[in-house]
Amino acid sequence: MADHTIRKCSQSGVGYSVVDLNDVRHVFAAATPRAGSTFDEQADDALRTIGAVTGEEGTHGSIVHQAVFLADMTHVERCRQIMRDFYGPGLPTTSYIPQPPCGGRMLAIEALGVGQGRGEVQIERVGDDLAIARHNGIAWIHCTKAVPQTEERSVYDGSRAVLEAVCRTLGRVNVRFDQVIRTWFYLGGIVDDDGPVQRYKELNRARTDFFQNVHFLNGRAPAAHNRPVYPASTGIGTTGRGIVLSAIALVSDRNDIRAVPLENPRQTAAYDYAAAYSPQSPKFSRAMALSCGTYTTILISGTASITHSQTRHTGDAGKQTEETLDNIAALIAEENLARHDLPGLGTSLASLGFARVYIKRPEDYTAVRAVCEKRLGVLPTIYAIADVCRPELLVEIEGVAFSRLER
């Protein structure tokens, strides 16, 4: 196990990390505006910060995907224009997420850049909803779609509609939905009711039905893997009532790449939850480990203060944050990776490349951030206000970890 492939930097308003894997440089940046009183000024400040980071790291023009967290969705069309003006033909796939950034800013931006180290990288920008990064015989496809909520459309129908929209969009570049390895479901009013049923439970019903005939990782999961196979995922609340779905798919002809769904020894698998939590259980894996040569990338699903299947530390955001980080640490640990037939590729919280922290109550931001900074150290992190899928859950954390096999 080794973490020295990651370099991290944090300054006022921006954090970024640089990860060199298989001759390709990955840059993760989290930018919160440091100046500006208007939306345009704050957007300009955040974008210039990201531009400065990619320029300094030799990855200028490399941004493949960005997530824009908005305090007020009335700014979304203006934000789209600002992005088009800033990036020009290099416009990345962009998810506009109705979640207010913590700290009172109008927006925050998380950006992923993929640039050339010693290897060649090709980026195909199909539109602001679809981009492909190709390197080392691997294609990473980033896709995002949004569906507005109407009075005539149920959450179930809206969830099916956004899943079908992503499926069609991927199909434009001959990518199948079974090649998806990571999803994000952003659902307005996630813990509210849609008629007699909670909205999140209706999303789970739609996801279950849509996934019924999808055989994820077809031919890429280890032959010995005998448990259900689902993508890593986050299901998180937003303001409003709309639905946004973002996804990452992996396509490669290489036979040395393994994709392994990870479960957590401290938690019941989400797809095995009892009907008391959701009549149709959430169909996702706790993480997806992608092993290529001596390197492994671990896509960590949204994780909360749950052990087995019960919520812990009700009402205490600080303790929930500690429990959540304990869960992530156990998930990516060497003991768990070895249990999943990936010996020597486990790692620790120090190997995280970036994180997102969703906080239910704005007043908990200071306490939650203090715990994260103590446990995670210098790390590009977005903090956003969002409902978690259970009313009593106050914090949810996701991220990406990297490890390298010592020879």
C-alpha cells in the first residue's frame, strides 16, 4: 500500500489534489469564491481559481466534468452562459446541483481534470451533458441529465425518465447502461412524501425496476464474485422538486482491469435492507474498486452514520461525522480489500483525493468541518446543505481514494 502518488494543497477558498496514475495526471479541485458580492463576480472568482490550478499543474484545458452547487436555481441559466463564455469549446460536462454551499456563498465548483503525464490523453466533448476521456486503452464517460418535477409527474415516473434519458445519452456514443460504474441521484425533497410514500422510497422503486434486466460489469467483475452487482452511488436531497442524475461509465477492451463492488463489514449491504427502510431496497454498492496494474481507484458511495442497518448518534452531527468516517476507513482498509480478493490494495483516509460532505442543518457546518479537517487533513472538499435519505441522518460523505500495490 502506498499513498505517495497524491499531492494535496489547500488555500483560502480552494483545495486541490494531484494524482499521478499509470502515466496520467488527475487533478481534483474544489473552489468556493473568495471574493465578489454578485453571482457573476463569485462565479468568475471560482472559475479563475480552477483555471489557475490546472495551469499550474500543466493540465490546462483538461477539465472533463464539473459539479456546480447553486444556492438559488434562478441563477442556473446565467451560470450556463458564464460556463460557455469561460470554457469556450473546452466546456466540460456540467451538473447543476440545487444545493446551497455551506458558508453562505452563491455557488461552489468541484472540477475533475485529466491531463497528460507521460501518457497520452484524448478528451472528446460531446456536449455539456456528455464527455469522454480516453487514456491507456480506457474510456471514462461522464454523463448528466436533469428532469424537472411537474404536478402531473410522480417521483417514480420522473426517476424512470431521468434514467432513460441517461441511457439514451450514453447510447449516442455506443455506451451501454450496464457499463455504468458510479451514479448520483439528486432528488428534491428526498425525505418528503409523494402521496402516501416517501419520495426516496419511490426513487428506489424506480431504480429497482430499471435495473432489473441490467447486468452491471458484464464480464468485468471477478468470476468468484457471487453477490449482486450494482454501481457505487449517492442518493441525496436538493432544494426544489426536480431530479438530476449523473453517471460515470467505464469502457475498455483491456482484460487486466477488474471492477469489484465493495461492501462494508460494519454495514448491511444497502440492497439487503429490510422493507421497513424501503419496500424496494436501494440498489447500490458501498464502493466500486477499479484495479488496473498496480493501481486501484476506489469510488466511495454516499456514506452515513449507519452500522448494520441502524442510524447511530441521532441528533449529534459531530458524532455522526466521526461514525461516517469510521465507516469509510473500514470500507477502504486492507482487510476489506483483501476480503474482496484485492490483497495489498487497501488504504486509509489519507489516500482520499477529494470529498463531498452533505450537511442537513446549516448550524452543524462548523462542527462537521472541524471533524473532517481533523480526520482528513488537507483535502479538496465541497461542503453543501442537503437532506440525507433518512430524516434522522445529519451528514453524508463521499469521495474517491487511491492506492498502489507495493512490489
